[in-house]
Amino acid sequence: MSRQDRPEPDVTALADRLHSTAIRILRRVRPVDAESGLTAPRLSLLSVLVFRGPATISELAEAEQVKPPTVSRMVKDMQWGGLVERQADPDDGRVRRVTATERGRSLLLEGRRRRVAALARDLAGLDPPDRDVLDRAVAILAPLTGVEPD
């Protein structure tokens, strides 16, 4: 049976399988995050700052889908750890923006390298044609994320 003769997959069923698979993949690489010494929420917050750039507490709360007081507490703790700093906005000195420090940036990027290496080990076990399909799938899904692919 050719691709043209097969029925289109149920979009809801496809979404369900993709959701479950994505969560399982993330859980599979999560153990390497422990090496960073940060909790998952703090790593996520640091990721926003490293990849999107400086942000206000409100912008971080929106990005992380939590309340501003939660972000304020995390930022305060991360400031003490030398991972982030607060700076005056260059356009409006009344506004404070949170920025990742070099230490925070390095910690996050090293953690990302460990995650990618763990995932690469798993992907290396797949047949090359299957890896090609995954490569194409990533390109197809990238616009759904609202961010350019890395």
C-alpha cells in the first residue's frame, strides 16, 4: 500500500503519541541535569535568560507560566549563587532586567551539552534512514515552537 493509499492519521492520536514520546525522551535525559546542582525550574528559568536574553520578573513569570513572586524567589536564590544578576533597563532605568551571568551561562550550556550527548547516544542506535526521518521531523515541527531551530 503506497503512502497515497493510506488514510491520514488521526491528528488527535498523532498529537497524543508525540506528546507522550516527547515527555519520555525528556525524562530519559533528565538524570544528567542533577550534575548541574540546580532544580528543573531553575534550569528552565536560566535557559530563558540564556537563549532569549535579559527579561523582567513579569516576562520570566509569563515564560515559565508561574506567578511573579515565585520567579522573584528563584532569581534571588540564583543571584546568591552568582548565576544571574539584575540590571537597570538601558531604555528605562526604573525597570530591572534579570540577566544570566557568565557563570550561569556556562553552567546551562554545559548541562545542555550533557543532555544532547545522552540523547545522541540513544539516536546513534537507530538506523540511518530513521535518523533521517527524525531530522526531517524536527524541521517540520520547528515552526510550531515559535523559535528558529538551533
